[in-house]
Amino acid sequence: MTLLHFVNCALLTFGPPWVIYSSKLAELNVWKNVLFVSITQLVALLGKMILLATFTISSGSLESGSVDWIQEVSKTVVNAVDVFAVYLLMDSRLLSGEKEAKILTVALGWCVSDSIVTRLLPLWIGARDLEFSWRYLQMAVEANLTLVVTFAFVTAVEALKKQLSSGSGGKAQSKLLSPPGVLVVIHCLIPLLVVVLTSLLGLPMWVAYAAIALPYCLSSRRLQAPSAEALRSK
């Protein structure tokens, strides 16, 4: 039963990315691009860890169960590394394919690497424990939410890159305050918002994550509306 529980959690975590790759990207043979994105995610994660270890100031002794808000705010600031890395990936000529294929490639590679680093070992150790726990099923659900959020995040970065590189009028500051720029900033704030909901409202982490992720993903769908209207006009 413990092995079956691990298999169920692992399939729920890594099954959706495999299905998406098989149905959308397998014919394009972009597995090398997915691997390149995964390595980039690992480098970005290492850079974030170094920045947190170097510049983060601890709040000192805290009571059990209390939140170190300085640490959480520092993590939010350091999340800008993800924005920079994804921007470079979307702007890189090393990733072949059209815009939609690049978005899928970057999102899948980023999520798979994140799940391997942060979820595979806990699932292997904890889901095979003799005592059953819902924690690992919730972890698998969080992995699927992260997949959807990452698709929305990469779409927002691509839309922001297009605005910044366009020759249309307007200052860079105003473009950063556009809907894509706001969605990129919100993505950096999601971990902090999850902590706020869990600490103030007492929500489980995966419920708080879902409450933020679903509206975020629905908002990102509007970024594709102009291109759809342009296709209709043609």
C-alpha cells in the first residue's frame, strides 16, 4: 500500500507534464530545449539561494509557529531572478519554435525541474511511510497548480517582452505597469500572499495557493485576447 501511495502521488505530480509534452511538443522533438530550461531553472534556484544566504537578515529568535516576515519579503524580492531567467529564455535563440511552443517548452521545463528538486525526494521518503498522510497528495496537487501558474507566468513574461521590444510609444515605466507587468509582479508576490493567507486566516497551504493561483491564471488568459481578435480580423 505504501508503494501504491507513492506511485499515485508521483503520477499526479509528473503525469500532467508528460501528457502535455506528449500531446503538444513530442512531434516538435524539443526535449533538448526542455532539458536546457530545466538546467536554467536549477541555476536560477542556486542563484536565489546564494542571494538569500548572503543578504537576508534574520529577525532573531521567534516563537514557535510564528512567521519571519523579513525572510518572506526577502524571498519575494529574490523571485525577480526567476523573472530575469524566464525573460532570457523567451528571448533566446537557442529555443526554437513559435511563440506558443516556446511558452509550453519553458513552462514544462521549469515545472519539471522544480518538482524534481522540491517534491521528488519528499515523496520518495514520506509517501512510502507506513503511516498514511494526505500531505503528499496535497503536495501533488500543489505541483499541478504550480504548472498552471507557470504557464500563466511565462505567458505574461512573453507579453511583457513583446511590449518592451516593440517600437510603439510610451515609456518603459508605463509598459511595466501594463497588465503583463502587473501579472509578473504578482507572480513574485504569490509565495508571500500564501504565507499571509495561511497565517492570518489559518488556511491550509494548498488551499491558499489555489485561492491565489486560479484568479491569477484566469487573468493571464486575457493577454491572449488581442492576438485572437487580430486573427479574426485577418
